[in-house]
Amino acid sequence: MSDKLKDIISKQSEQQDSSVVEHLDDVVQLVGFIIGDEEYAVPILSIQEIIKPFTWTRVPQVPPYVLGVFNLRGAVIPLIDLRLKFGLPPKKQSEDTRFIVMRHGDDVAGFVIDRLTMAIRIKKDNIGPAPDTVIGDDTIIEGVGKQADKIITILKVDKLLKRDF
Amino acid sequence: MDEFQEILQDFLVESFELVEKLDEDLVELESNPEDLELLNGIFRVAHTVKGASSFLNFDVLTHLTHHMEDVLNRARHGELTITPDVMDVILESVDLMKQLLEQIRDTSSDAGIDVSACVARLDKITGGSGEVETPEAAAPIEEAEVVEEAPQEDAAEDEDEIDYENMSPEEIEAEIERLLQQRQEEDRKKREAKIAAGEKVPEMPKEEDSQEESAKKEEKKEEPKKAAPAPTPKPAASSANSSAPKDDAKAAAPARKAPTQVEQTIRVDVKRLDHLMNLIGELVLAKNRLIKINDDVEERYEGEEFLEELNQVVSIVSLVTTDLQIAVMKTRMLPIGKVFNKFPRMIRDLSRELNKKIELVISGEETELDKSIVEEIGDPLVHIIRNSCDHGIEPPEERIAKGKPEVGTISLKAYNEGNQIVIQIDDDGKGLDPEMLKQKSLEKGIITEKEAETMSDKEAFALIFKPGFSTAAQVTNVSGRGVGMDVVKTNIEKLNGIIDIDSEVGKGTSIKLKIPLTLAIIQALLVGVQEEHYAIPLASVLETVRISKDEIYTVEGKNVMRLRDDVLSLVHIGDIFEVERILDANEHAYVVVLGLGTSKLGLIVDTLVGQEEIVIKSLGDYLKGIEGIAGATIRGDGGVTLIVDVVALMDIAKNVKASALSEEQNGAANKEKTKPSDYVIMIVDDSKTDRTIMRKALEPMGVTLVEAGDGQEALNILKSGDYNFDAMLIDIEMPRMDGYTLASEIKKYNRYKNLPLIAVTSRTSKSDRMRGVESGMVEYITKPYSADYLASVVQRNVNFKSEFL
């Protein structure tokens, strides 16, 4: 009797486990934001926080897209302007400008974006690979998420956080 | 007796720790009897305790552990399987061991506990004889053996070749030979004695041990007393607790009571200390902030009663924070001897390998340093000492020929000097020849001929730290790849340290490493350039001087000044850190004289902000390795200030061409105007109506108009650089920032020097006009005015092209 019960329980828990896994595997949660005219997204779990802009300190001898460093509750964190990084002309910070603080392992950096859009749940099936032209080791594009009315470029956080100068 | 107490304390601390671990391990062993690793570990515990206790003459404990060791040894060699029965006996003996240790702790003696029953059971397992030996009976034999062996072990572990320096290789060789024989003789006798006594103790492993030990034991035989002071394998722990436990032990011994012990030392995970240090860092930052706020409040509420109270609190907080910081820093301190200890052996090996005679003299090994520095300092020292042995000290024949003593001396010294610790490595070898160094560097293309000519001897000595530099004709085992000294430089600089070399050909070389006591918190001088601030470690600042521009001369495209009898080369901090010269430079500038070893450099800055205690934070992986920046700190106001890396700065400075201090910068506004809307004019007025009136007056011209509601807003628009203004119309009375202030602020900026500022106001008095002129206004229009008049004034001031009219 008890063996049977055990069997049943273990089967149940197995099912549960796999369904949870499936569920997690199925849907990716992203946070979307706008830079220039394009919408981009990064996985929600790689975002430490999103804050309103405040002052930063310029650092010499870095490319223009590295604005400098800022103080995030006692930690000194680099600040990167994604507009400049993507080769767009600089733009004044506005009401909508935000710093997204992203983390990958021990690497942390703040990124300046033009505007947040929303948190997005997207099915894995709806994420295609990056276009052939940008595939390679250096690409910062993880893939392209297709949605009903638009497509979103999903960025690789580890590549964003990697120093490339 | 003091010494003995100290050793005893160390022994107890160590033993209790070991025994505690033993319990866990044994339990695990029972469920996992095949685990050889575990078994070996347990064996070592018994062995260590046996060794130490015999050394301290605790016969009963020695007797017990010796038999435990036998059992475990057999298990270790697979001659015995650990059955639950066997385990019972082992556990029993461990319990007894604990009792004995407690007894020793309380009474300093292990008498009074009967271990014979347990020993008998242990014996039964090993020998199966079951013959009950009494400790008294066994003692003579056992003691003879273990007492003999244990001290050697300790010596071997901790006191590696203390005396090599005093002996020539031949002597050492002979000594080893003699001791080896003696030892073998003893062993043989002992074996015979044991066989005679009917003991079936497996001899082989011990035989191996003793062989090894005997090879190392000459120092023990030579100076048994020297081996005594430090038998603990953990010098770090012992140094930390050495003073306190000693007293406690003395106090406890006469009492012979109080079995509930107070732990004398606690081992703490380094991570916890690091975390504590970080927290202190935060506290120091908060303290700085508090002081800043206190100053502000003091200014604003001068003479108020609560101020005194606030002052008191702030100074107490500041005092306690400083004390706390020092206290925590001290917990992280380790004696540098920990690093020095490995060098006698190294020197011995090297001198053999190189066929040289070298003596190492160590002093100041008790000097304490932050743990992280102690860890980093080892490698550089190894490289420097290897270098001294290989390149510095000459072969004996050469030394004799030169009339020097045959044996070369390398002395390793550590001492405190102010906020720094100095590690000095001297040798009496052949010294560095600056000409030869330059020649070699030229050959390897490290320097140019011109550089070689102007190079001072000190600078030439520093060449040995260049990557790729090597004077060795061929790569040997010891050195010659041109990597080692580069490692030294990188590591020392990582520690914010300074390297200072002195050398005289034929006499020897002296290398001094000056390293800050701690890495985390330093004193810094804060300087300002334009709108930016930088922190310079105060340890590198020699002095500050205020100079006027005329005192700066240009020699070969580089700025220099006379500082008393010296010529000091100057570099502007703005040139190094690519600071945009927005603000007009003052007639006066400050020069911060930086000193590194013997080289000096004057750093021109705009302002001196003051001295502050700063907490060094890393810029992180993303921004690491920026030339001239050592890190960042967070200031009282929450902003980030970059810390100048003086070493790198000196390097950069050599390649920076001087930019004339008062560089002519024409505003970018001089672009060719092709249409009326290329002209941009700002209207600054707090009244919407007034702004509209002005707009109406100027719109017909077709120029671009930008409005601002007050001085502050106007300044922000100007600073943002979105527009290149050709003129500004400024009202005088405005909230937040009035017109006069706005005008004088604008005039501070180089690029707006020629921007026409036109006052538009209802103030008509002469003094108002005067103030307007003083603050930099070029025109003064009084309200009310006609639209045409305003337009014409503006046209005149912006050089409005007539074809647009």
C-alpha cells in the first residue's frame, strides 16, 4: 500500500516538476525599452533596477558612449549611453530617460535609454535568431522577438556588459 | 616559563580545534570506512597531537595518542577494517583525549586520568595480544621514541633551516651525514628494543617519516632552543593571540578551577572581515557627509545654541569612527614574517644552484601589514631576491678577487615609516651600472637614443622594471626572461606602492618598496579643474604652491617652473584627463608637487579643495586599467570623485605636450550665417508678458528665439550646448538668479566671453547701470522701449547681415 502511495506521489511530483520546467521554458519575460526609433528588450532577471537619471562623473580616456561612473548606494558603477553605443546622435535627457542597471554575474553597469515601454512575456517559439547579417561572436543581439504588431530586438546582457575598447 | 605557557596555549587551541574536527570525521568514517583521504586526515590529527604533547612532556596524552595512531595507521594501510567495534574504541580514546586536554588546560598537567584500559583495547585491535600495558611501564620506551621524534617534526614544519646562514654548505653536508647516521642507529636500536618487547607495531611508515625528518633535523640538533619558541604551525593565529592568552593562562593556572573556559581566540572567515571593512568604509563616507552638513549648518545658524551640541556629537562620531576604523584594520594585520619565512630556504636552494655563497639576514619580520598586502607582496619579493642572487651577488672567486668577503649578503628588512611600511632588500653584489642598463635598453629598443642621453642614473635603474628588459646573456633557470621585475612593478603599483632603487657599481644595490599600511582608506588631497574634482593620495603630495602664469616657462614644448633651486616640470591636470576648458582660467593657478621615489612632477590645477579621508572603490571590470586613474571614491555629497594614480600620471606626463594655459578659444558661434534663423537669441525674463513683448519685437527679423524664465534656467540652457547663442536679452530682477549674477556666471566661461549680453530692465538708476557694466553687460535698455529700438540694438550686437533685412 505504502509503496503504491509512494509511486503515485513520486509520479505526481515528477509531473509537477516537468510542467513547471515547461512553463518556465516556454515563456521569456523581458523588459522593453526604446532607443532612437527601435524597441529593444533584455531579460527581466538581468535587470537589477531601473532608476531616474542623476548626476554622474566623467571618466577620461574612454569612448564617448561611456559617460562615466555614478554612485548607486555606495557602489561605483559605469554608465553607458546606448544611443551613442548604437551609433545614434546624442540627445538631451528628457522626462522619460531612465538608467537601467543590468547585472550579469559580477558585472554591473547602468545604461541610459530613451524610454521604457513595458514588461513583455513572449513565447520562446516566437523568438527567432538574429538576422544572418549580424550573426557572429561579436553580435550583441540575442534574437528577435515577434509580437502581434511589431518585432523586438533582444539584447545579450553579457555582451552589453563586456568592455569592448 | 612564559615561553612554555605560550606554547601550551597554542597547543591547546590547536588541539581542541583538531579534536573537534576529529569527531566529525570519525563519524563520517564509520559510514564510509573506505575513504582513505578521511582516514589519512584522522591519522594526521592523532599524529600531530602526539607529537606536540610529547614535546610538552604530557606523557599520558602521548601514550594514548601513540596507540591511537597505531590503530589508525594499520587501518590506513588496509591491515585493519574499521568495524563498529573498532570505532567504539577509537571514539572512546578520542573522548579520553578530550578529557586529557581539558585537564591540561585547567591544571597544566595530564596526570590523574587513567588511560590504561583504553590503551589496552587499542592494543588489542592492533596486536591482538590484549596485554595490558600501564602507562608507567610504557612510558620509558614510548617517551624515548616520541620525545625524540616530535620536536624534530615541529622543527621541520616551522623552523625550516634557521641556521643555514651560519654554516657553509660543506658544514651542512657533513652535519646531515652525521645526523643521518646517528638517527639510523637510533632507529635500529629502537626497533630491536621493540621487537624484544614483543610489540608488533608496523614499523615501515614511521621509518619513512623519520628518514625524512632526519634529513631536516640538523637545525634542531644544533639549536634545540631555537626550535622551541614557535612550535605552532600557525604563526598568524599565534601572533594575534600571543599577548592576551599568555596573561589569561597565567591567571588561570594558579586558580586551577573554572572549567568553563573562555575562548582566547576566534578564527574568523576573512570574508567577514572584508565585509566589516566595507561597512567601515561606508561609515567613513557617512561621517564625511555629516561633517560637511555640520559645516553648512554652522554657517547658516551661526551663534545658535544647539550648534554646540551638534558639534559635539559630530566630533564624537568622527572620533569613534576613526578608532573603529583603526581597530578593524588591526584585526586584518598580519606580521610580514609570514612572507619572509620562506626566503631562507629559497636562498639556500638558489645559492646551491648558482654555486654562490649567499647569506640572508632578515630583520623586522614582526612588522604588521594588511592581510591583502601580505598576500600580494610575496611574489614581488621572490623576484627581487632571485634577481639579487642571480645578477647581484658575484661568484665567490670574483668576490675574493674584488677584495670582498667570500660570502655575499642579502638583507631583508621591514619597518614602519609614517603611514607606510618599507621593505628594503639590500645586497652587497656588483651593483647596477647605469651605462650598461641604457646600452641594453637601446639594444632591445625599450628606449630611444635621445632618452638615453637625458636619463639620470635613477631613471636608468628603473629600466630594470621595463617588460622585456634583461641583462642576462642567456635565459637560466633562475632568471633572464625579462618578466620578473615587470611583475614586481605591476604588483607594487597595484598596492599603491613606490619602488626606490639605489645602487653603486661594485658596492651593491638597495631596493626599497614603500607600501601603504592599508589599501582601503587613505588620506587624499582634493583638487578641482574646471568643474571636475580629483583626489590625489596625500602620500604622494610633497607640497602645494600658488603661482601666477608668468612663472611658467616653456622648454622644448614642456612647461616648467622654478621651485626654489630646482626646475620642476609641469603638466596641467586638464591635459591628462581631457578636461574641456570651458571656464576661463584664472590668472593664478595652483601647483601640486607630486613625489614618487626621486622623481618629481608639478601638477597644475585650478583650485585646491582640501584634505579628506577617502575610501577607495574600484571602478570595476568594465573600466579597469584607465591610465592615470586608480579608482573612485564617494564624496560627502554623494557624488563620485576619481582618484589619481600618481605612478601612471608621471608616466603619462612625459608624453603630454603642454597646451598654453590661456588657449584662445573662439566660440563656435562664428559659423557662416546663411539665413536669418541662423541667428539665435535668448530672452531671459520672469514675466511672460515681457517675454512676449520682446518676442514680438524680434520676430519680424526672422531670428530664432529661445526663452528662459529665470537666470538659473538660462544658464542651464546655455550649458546644455543645444544652441549657439548670438546674444542674450536679460532682465535684471528675477527669482532664483538675477540678471547680474547670471551675467557674471556666463562671463566665467571662456567660450561666452564675446557673447553680447543686453540688459532689458526697468531699473534706471546710474548705479544699476554701473553694476550692469561690471557684470559684463554690453547694452542697457530701459523699459519701456520701442520694438524698433530693441530690434536695432540686437541687430547691431549680433552683426546682423544687412542682406537679411
